[in-house]
Amino acid sequence: MRMQDTFDVIYTHTEGEPLCIVHSGIPYPAGSSILAKRAFLEQNYDWLRKALMQEPRGHKDMFGVFLTPPSSSEFDAGLIYMDGSVYSHMCGHGTIAVSMAMVALGLVPRGADGITKIRFETTAGLVVAEVASEGDNVLWTRFENVPAYVAAQDIPIHLPGYGDLKADLVWGGNYFGIIDLTDCALRISPDNGSELSRLGLLARDQINRQLKIQHPTEAHINDLNFITFWHPATIEGAFYKNVHVFSAGQLDRSPGGTGTSAMMAMFEARGKLGLNQPILSEGLLGSGTFEGCLLGEVDLNGTRAVRPTVKGTASILGTSRWVIERNDPVGAGFVVN
């Protein structure tokens, strides 16, 4: 790293969940795959992840993405998601936001018919976004996610103070341990954020101790990072309300895009949701919804999966040019627990 490095980023939010988009300044190896690009970042630019996600430039719940060049003509760009602790395979709220930002800021040519299609490569697989625009207004993103499937059902867990519950393990671009709080006193609300965070980490530890996780077609995917709590919705017309707990106890403010994909797969497997049946998912803040739908079935190396789409809107908050000095240890990023 030079004595002083500068990076241009774009900030957005999707139903309150932030995204820091790093779109320039990194010399990715030419023609490298998305997995090779992530390895390159881990080996050479992990300091940048920490500097942007953690304090003083970020905060405990900051989320981000490296927007990369495509590895081949099959794709338009690559997405490598991150937070202050780790990298994620995919992110739905982020895909909604980065797609809208790319169209709004001219980072991709607009479609002539008001719909711009963007083919992203992620470490979870191909994700195809469609962005609607009208004049200068960018309206929404709908993306078809990687196939989702239920890996395990009714995993026993114990939450102190709330008793014995069960979790389903579901892949929706990330693995989620999904726990129904319908019959619990605990409600999903910003006021209960600390309790939800604490319990989510306890539940994740219990599931990881019980199960060996392996994606049926992607050898590098074998980790559980997300716990989803859900109960009946508070927004009229929504199918459910949920919150996703991940990494060091961060809480997703939005309904969650990979989370909506996993939730739909869970409900479909239990006979509570049909294919081609649109639903609305509600997030932690209760400020808005994502629209989800399962388009059909697909086979993942002998495992039945479903094809999820998720639609939502995001807003651009601003842009920044960050200066990172090599001799500033505090500015390199820190966490206060």
C-alpha cells in the first residue's frame, strides 16, 4: 500500500440497510474468476474492507460490496459482498441497490425499453437483475437469484429464556437458519435489537455444532452465517416479518433479498406457498417490503431447488472519496464491542 491511497465509493440504502459500493481503484487480475478476485481481495485488500466497513468510516452494521469487472463476456460485472467481519456469497438488498445505482449514475448503458438487464457473477452463482427507469427516475430492481433449497428441517435449538425451538437450514444465496418466533414473547423490533442479536449468535453456534454444511454444486460454499427470526407481519398484506442476524451479530434492517429467497423456499417446502405466488416480506424496521416470487423448480445435482425473484427499491445517499493513510492505525479500522 502506498503512503496514501484514495478510493471512490457510492453509498445507498435499501429499506434502511446500508451499502458501501467500492467501484474503482483496485487492479484486479485481468480475466480472473469471481472466486479468484475474492482471493485477491482477501490477500491484498482486506485492509480496505476493514477501513471502509469498520469505524471511523463505517460502523458495526455497515455492509459493502466490491463492484468488479466481469471475468468474461457472459457477465456485465461482478459482486463481492462484505461486512466488518467477513465476505458473503450474495446479498439481495445490495443487488437491488447496486443495480439501481449503476443505472442512475451511468455505470451501465440503459436499456432502450426502460428495462436495463445486468448479469452479475457472484461467488454464489449467476444473478440477473432488471432495473426499471422512466426518464431520469430509476424506479426499482427485480433480480432472479441463484436457486434456493431446503437443506434440513426441524433442527433442535434452545434459546435461554424462550425455551426449545426448531430451525430449518435453507440456502437462498447464503445459508440461513430460520426460526419461527410466532409462539414466543419476543417480537422483531429495533427496540429488541440487542436481544435478537444475542440469540441469533447462540442459535447459529448450535446449528453449526449439529450439522455439516455443503452446497450440492458449489464446493466452496459450506458455511452458515445468517440466522433468521420471523413471525406474522405487522404491515398489512405482508406474508411475514423477519430479521436476519449475521457475522458479529449485525442485524439486517431490510426484509433481506437472499433472506426472502430462503424464506420462500422454506414456506414452499412446508406447503404454505405455491410457485408463481407473489408475496411481500417485511423487515426489521417495518418501513417497507420486498416482493418475492418463485418462478419454478430446478435440479441442483439431485437436490430439488426453486427459482426465486425479489423486487425492491433503494436510494442513493451520496458519494465519497476516502483517503487512507498507511501510518494511521486508527483510521485502518477498529471495532468497539
